[in-house]
Amino acid sequence: MAASMRLLVRRAIRLSHRHVKVAAAGVSARSGCCWEPSSCRCYSDAAGDRSTHFGFETVPETEKAKRVYKVFENVAQKYDIMNDAMSLGIHRVWKDMLLHAMHPQAGVRLLDVAGGTGDIAFRFLEYIRSQQERQKRRAARSMKTPSWQDISNNYSTEDEDRPQESRAVVCDINKEMLKVGKQKAENMGIRAGLSWVVGDAEELPFDDDQFDIYTIAFGIRNVTHIDQALQEALRVLKPGGRFMCLEFSKVTNPVLARLYDAYSFQMIPVLGEVIAGDWKSYQYLVESIRKFPGQEEFKGMIEDAGFYCVRYYNLTGGVVALHSGFKL
Amino acid sequence: MWLHVAKPFHRFSQRQCVLLSKAVCPHRLHLSTTQFTDAFYDGLYPGHIHTTPIQKALLALGSGVAALQNPYRHDMVAVLGETTGHLALIKLRDRMRNDPEGYSVLTERPRIRLSTLDLSKMASLPDGSFGREYFRFLEDNHVTPDSRAEVKFVDNEELAYVMQRYREVHDLLHTLLGMPTNMLGEVAVKWFEAAQTGLPMCALGAVLGPFRLNASRLQLLFTSLGPWALQNGQRSRCILSIFYERRWEQSLEDLRQELNIEPPPVILSATKKKSN
């Protein structure tokens, strides 16, 4: 409670400070908009540029992308360690659940946007590989004593597997995050079926109807124009393709919500300072989670973009929500 | 029952309101321009981050563990110093206020960084002068005055400056004491600082530093360097109160006498490889 009081007061002081600065510059102040707790777009008379939220700060839209880039540039090296420390390893469970809900078959093409260090793409390839192995083992078990005819048939089908190879494309706007991901791929020895592309979620560098599955895990809240990102997702998906989004959301249980807030605002920036040496980036992270719309509102946004059968699943009591929709 | 809980919250947030309203009128005149990467800062001074007592406790614990695990993480040592040094900083600030030169340091707020130092002028000073010896120290040990972290977690603007001054004076102290930046020299300086300032971070460094020394150096520390450092730390004038920027031409011996510091009992040379 003290935390939220202080944040409100901080916003008030920022507002009054802006009044002082802006009044000195002789431009009419953008008053009132800063008080809105939900994400607001307010218009200033003089400049005509729109503003959006960066955590609890209000910044011009053009600046948000730059500042988000800087945040992830700074945290890229320690990103995975911090994820483990902050979520106590639970983020791995969330990502595994995304894969299980996805249940990809061999031969599908995945686009992982804001995929950065490649967690989803690696899991995707691993899932398909283990599924294929399980199928092979089952087939082998059912054919304990194959005839020569069967063996020669198997050799020919192995060649046909090549065009069925699944491919994952990891797309991220931040080169540092992609670098870390590429390094991880090299360390794990994964070479085939993976590509790394620099791209903006609001303007993807891909043609229409390219991918079977589009995922964005813990990335969409950093996008300046979420509706544009959703429209791009619709565009690059094939008809019948699936949109899946993992994102921090509103906790339903009030007791858990209190604990979650206290943990977020007290512990996470401290962890950021101690492990990554960067308090402000992790302060931004917990604030941006609060600014992101809740489950129902986001479901509405996905439907507005043109997806059908939009559903969401709450994970860990609503800390994370998995949204899914289809392009039909 | 809730009233009892609510009242301190109310007072706490009121106090924060007062602190934050002070932030609206920035103390820009005192700080150097290089700190102004963003003209708008949230807090009492550029780089200030508000922290609750819980966060400070967690930071102290975390930074202590991190610094012990990896002593090269100077930012963790800095954070440990900031989160545990409140009382010691108050004492230091009061000592500075009671000293006329220290008072002028507190009001004028000089900063020691490459942009404010004139290194070529210092190099041309005569041997034995404070400026020349400081320049020699910087060269021999391959250090630069710009490697100090900014203060982030001290919730008082004046105390934050005292902390910053302490960090920047550290190298000058090496020169005054004649200690190089190897492990033994650093431990000796830490013992002096612990005796002088009483900062818990210095005390921790003073206690744990010797564990990384070999037997011969430990002997040197405990027999001659250590007692010398402790005694001089206690009896010397407050080292933060000196306006070093005006004393580059002064002879080093003269300055030592003025500060009541004996010359070191053992001459240590800067080792070729950096072993901090």
C-alpha cells in the first residue's frame, strides 16, 4: 500500500515538475493524462505527437521503442539468469505449458516474435524431435522382425522426411538478445531448422501467409502499438494458423495479488541490481506488467484484430495468461 | 488495529511526500555537468533511486554476498557501502561541518574526475609535491579517477555527496599513505578508512581482506602496516575535510604533517600485474 501511495505521489511530483518545465518552455502542459492508471493516449495541442506509457512514466511514442531497446540491450547478457532468479525457475514451466498447448506436429513453421534468447524456439524443436523419436520407437517396436521388403521401404521413407523438417524463425528487434540466443544455440549444438531475424513486431519482414504458428512470449507488452503487432500476426499466419501469446496478466486472487505486488516491487529491482547491476531496467519491467491490459481486455484486442476462437488460460493464479486465437 | 498499521504508513508516505517535494527544486548547481545525462531525474539527485527499508536490507544482503563471491564487482561493494553506511555518513558529515575547510568542501561540492583535473599541469609539478605524487600513483598503478560508481541508494542529498567524496578521495588516500593498489596496499588503506570513517563496508573489507593475503604479507600487515594504519586512522584529521583540489602544489610531507599522518613504515612498490 505504501508502495502504491509512493508511486502515486511520485507521479504527482513528476506531473508538477513537468508543469514547471513545460510552463517555463511556454508550451501548454499535458495535464490530466498522467493520472489515468490505464494506458492512455493523450494529445498535446502544440506538438501534435502522441504519448504512451513506459512503465509508470509517460513518454512520447517515438521514444518508447528506443528506451525499450536500451533496456534489453543492457539486460541481454544476464537475461536468462535473471528470469530464473525472479520467477524462481517457474518461467520454464510456463514456457513448457505453452508448448504443450501448442502441441506442434512435424513439418510446421513457427515464428517466435520477440523471441530474443530463443527459449520458445529451442523448446519447439526439442518437442518435435522427441515426438518424432517416440513415433520411430513405436514403429520399431511394432516391427520386431521386419522382412527385407519392410527394411528397404523404411530407407525410402527416411528420405521423404526431409521436406517435413520443422523450421523455427526467431525474430527480435534487439540485436543483443539475438546474439545471446545464437550463442546458446551454438552451445547446445542446434544448427538445423533455426533462423534468427532482426525485425519489428509492428512491421514484420515476412510475406503474407507464411507461418503455421506465431508465438510471442513476454514480449508484447513492450510493443508500442499492440494492435499493429496483432494485425501483423494475422497477416503472416497461414489460414488456419494459430496465434499464441504468453504474457504477464492480472492476478485474480486478491491475497495472491498483494503478495505478488509486494514481491514485484520490493524484490525484483533488488535482484536486478545485485545480479545484473541494473535497477532501472527491472523497475521498468515490473511497472510495464502493471500497465498491460488484463485477460479479458487483451482477448478483446485479439478478437478486434480478426482472430477467431480466442481463449485464454490463467497460469499460476493469473500471474501469467496464455492467449490463443486462430486465423480462419 | 488497522489504525496502528495505517498511521506509520501515513507518516511514512507523508515523509516521502516532503522528500519528494524537495526533489522538485533540483540542486543542480552543486553537481558537475557530466552527471546530467538526463535533464529530468526522479529523486533527490541524479542517479538517486528511492528504496524502502526492506529493499535496503535486501540490497545490503545481496550485495554483500555478491561482493564476497566476486570481489571485482566494485558496484556491489559500492551498494553495500551505501545501504549500510547511514550512521557513519552522518558522523562524517558532522565532522566535515565542524571543520572550516570541510565546511567549504560541503558547500562548494568539488568533484574529482578526469574532466575536472588538469593532468598535464600536475605532471609538470615538482617531485615530492602532492599533485606530482598523485599523478605518479595514477600512472604506476594504471588507474583512473573516473572509475567510481555513482551513489544511488543514499536518501539524503548531502550524505550522498559525502559518500561520493569518500569514493573519490580513496585514490588520494593511497597517495597520502603511499600504498599501491595491490591487495596488501588496499587492505592497509581499508584499515585506515575503517578507523577513520567507521563505515561498515570498510570494516567488512578490513576483516575479510586479509584472508586473501599470503603468509608473508599477512605478517607484514599484522606487525607493521596494520597497527600504523589503525593508529593513523584514529588520530588523523578527517581526510574528507581537505580541499585537495587547491593543494596540488603543496609538498606531500607537508600535507602529511598537517593531517597528522606518519609516513609508511614500509615502502611498498606497485606490482607489475594488477592483483586487487
